[in-house]
Amino acid sequence: MSEKILLISGSPNKNGTTETLALKAKVFLEARGYSVRLFSLAREQFYACQGCQKCMQDSFLGRCIFESKDNIYSLFQEMLILRKVFFFAPIYFYHLPGRCKGFIDRAQSFYALQQRNKLNALPGILKAVLVAGRPKGNKLFIGTELTLTYFASIFCLSVKVCGLRGLDAPKHISQQVEEKVFSFLSI
């Protein structure tokens, strides 16, 4: 049985640079014998966190009002089991796009469980490939790296980041960029 990897594409654009790189990574990993589940935020319908705090209440602890309406809750349950998660996301104005942040905020219900020591996960890794059209910016990835670090810690995952600059369109993905991403993801 092959090792399972969860690959999350946080791009809101089905045909964008980030989604294109995520699909290339999926092919790369499957060619090396891994079983890869791709979860694309551009292709999945889901509800963003509404900040209702229901998941923090004792009577509803760790549950989300949307858990039966989309696949996010079950995806997060899977993240507790899988020890390798690869996360691809574009950078807009020095941070994640809104849809991607709404997805991450849905982990609030799991955070509620973690805070009360009711969540068990073995240590693992979240490798993030962050894709920016902007070629410059000293702190281009810092805000996203911090967000991902706190998000991943809920699932006992440490974070490593590969930041890519100057990739404004899929046509800017060179063989050198692909090799950098594949090397970063290599296990």
C-alpha cells in the first residue's frame, strides 16, 4: 500500500498558476508511488467560517454548524491521520486570498478541541508552496507563514515554506521552477 499525501490547492482560480503547479506536483508524486488526494478550493463548494463561536460552546464543542453541508470537517479529520500535507497557495497583497483564509478559519472547531486537550494527532509536516506574482518584497511570505504555522499546529504539523516569486501566470512556470518545487516536496 502506498503512502498517502493530502495536497491542498488554496487558489480560487481553477486555471491559475498555483492550481497548475499543484496539479503538476500531484502527477510528480503519483509517478513516485504516492497516493495523492487533491483538495482544490477552486473546485470544492464549502462554507467559510462565520465566527459564530458555536464550536467553542460545551454543548457543541469541536463541531461546526456547517459540518454536514460540505467536506471541510471530514478533510480536517483526515489531516489528523495523514502525516504529510502539501499546501499550495497564491499570495495576494502579502497574504492568502480570502477564500483560502475562510477555509483555514474553519479549523476553529478543531482548535477548540485542541485547547481542551481532546484532540490527538501524531507529529507530521505541512509543506507549503506559496506562489506570488510579485517579484520583490522582503516580507512577502511572512504573514502567510505565520497563519499556516498556527493552522498546522492544530493538527500537530510543523511547517516548511517554499516561496516562489514572479509567477504571474501559468506560462511563467519554467522547468527550473518545477524542479525547485519537486525538490522541496521530495520526501
